[in-house]
Amino acid sequence: MSTPESCEDSCPHTHSPLDAATRLGISESALRQKAGRRRVPSTLINGRLRFTDSDIAQIIADGQRPALSTRRTPRRRTR
């Protein structure tokens, strides 16, 4: 007889908007606005806004920018 999986094993951990915003280094209101406009991934559970670990990771990944290449020779000034 198999035992059912506990929610700890199968359910994703969720974060409140305040906790997720703190982890991302932005304000809670900014995160709520972005989620309301569907600019960032989020989850509604019983009408409550929540963010999974994968939502937070996706927000970080979407915000990554490539490094600018550096020039090896200085620019010449033109007159």
C-alpha cells in the first residue's frame, strides 16, 4: 500500500507579496502593480496574491541584462 505524498513534497512553496518583494529588493506596491498588470508571473490562491519560488526565479531571470563589452583601446577625441 503506497502512502500519499505530503504537501511538503508536492506543493510549491508560496510567498506573500511583501516577502517576495523583500527578496527581490523592490517595494510591495510595485510588485503588486506589476502582478496586477500581468507583467510578472504570480498565482492567485483563494483570491490572495502569492508568488512561488519559480515565479521569483522567473522575475529575476527576466530582469537580467547582458554585460556591456569593454573597449580595450581608449576612444580618440575628434576635433
